[in-house]
Amino acid sequence: MRRWLAFLAAVFIAMPSIAVAAAAVTPPPGAPVTISACRGGVTSIELTEIASYDVTLHNGSAKSVDEVKLSARYGRHEKRATFDVKIALAPGADLNQHVRRNVAGGLFSNWSDQNDCFVDYVHFTDGTSWGAPSR
């Protein structure tokens, strides 16, 4: 019985430190890489939809970046085109990047200078990463 009580006491003593450790791994609120411009859209060509965007990225972090995952909403904002961009982006630098891919889900024809584009994931050259909260 004493061993059981000692075990329970140890668990209750350790619980506050476990909660503090869990709070320390919360991801940062803002994206380390931001999008300052996103021009383009989705066009339909012979029943194929092509998402094509010119995106300007800015690395606001103190680390070099080697991969960014982006997404852009289209089709009355119900769908997302996703892009995996392998780049070399130094701290504080800007980069203009053209992204393009086939998407599915209907006939769309939309081209705009201002789109809903998002940074979903950033991978740094030191092996660490950042992920956006779910939308």
C-alpha cells in the first residue's frame, strides 16, 4: 500500500512539470516566411484546370529556408491548390517564385492580382520546421 501511495504522490508532483513542458513546444503564432504578393489564378483548358501563381516570399526568420509549402484558395474559396517549393531563401531575403500545377474539381477561370495564398509549412536548413495551425 505504501508503494502505491508513493507512486501516486510522485505522479501528482510530476504533473505540473509535464504541463509546463507541453506548453514549451507550442509553435510560434506567425509564419517565419510570409507572402507579400500572390498573382495568378486557375484557368480551364480543355477540361483541365491549371493553377498558376507568381508569389513573392519573404523570410522573416533568422534561419535559412530550403522548403516552403504554399496553398491558394480558388473556386469560390472552397478548394485549395497546394505547392511544394524547394528553394534557398536566406534570412531577411525576398524571392519571386512561379508555381504551377494541375488541379481538379470543376471548370474555373479566375485570374487576380490579389489571391488568398498561405504559407502552410516551412523547413529550415538546420533541420527544424514550422507548420501553420489548421485552417
